[in-house]
Amino acid sequence: MSKHPPASRTHHNAFCEAERWTLVRGATGKTVSHHRTYELPLRSGRILRTRISRPIDKSEYRPSMWSHILRYQLEVDTDAFWRCVSGGELPEREPTRPRPDSGLSFYLLDQITRMLGVDPREAATMTDAEAQAILNQYWTTRADEAEAFQR
């Protein structure tokens, strides 16, 4: 016998509300009507999505269905789910990965390697500020040349 009651649509909805999942809206800006659909953006950039069939009532999920929802949609274990629903304790989600101090943004990498011909290995050692300075110098030079040509 399980130490938790069978999960229902009401429990599923309570979990999403407690963890502050957001309701998905359709193209018209209204909430989706065929299911209650929630999303939870994670710090890593991934987005979890879960759907609850209507009506949201005490209808119980089959164990296999509930196992799938926990594992693939909510990404929590049974105990974490019930701690959230019963006690409001939010589940631990993936930790925030620190952003590297250095490294070039893709836009600048593309601009200085493709337009200016900077070697990609050299560009990989630059900071955004260094790459931006090179790009600014290029555009300043181009503007000066264009102005001289018009005279």
C-alpha cells in the first residue's frame, strides 16, 4: 500500500499552481480550452509542459499514466510532488549553471570571422568587449571611406 493517496486532476492542478506554472495561451490570447495546459520555464532554458484533462475534478489517474506524468512532464518524484501539494514545499529543480566569464556571443563571433576574416581560434580567445571594439573600428573606417568617396 502506498503512503500517498491516488493522484487526481485536482492534485495535479494544485501542484502546478503551488509551483507557479503559467497557463499556456493560444493564438487569440485566451487560455487553451480542450485541456488546462501549463508551462514552467527552467533556469537552464528548458520548458516543462503538462496538460490536465477537463474537467479538473477528483478523477484519479491510472498508476501507469501518473508515473508518466511525474517522470516526463513534471520531472519530480512522488514524494516531492506530495510535499508540494500537501505542504507547499517547492521541489528542487536543476541548479543554475554559472555563465562563463569569458566567451564570445555568437553574433559577434559570426560578424568578426565572416565579415572581417578574423581567425576563429583567435576570436575564441576574445571577450565581447574586444570583439565589439574591432567591429566598431571596422564600421568607423568604412564610414570615413564612404564620406571621403562622396567628396
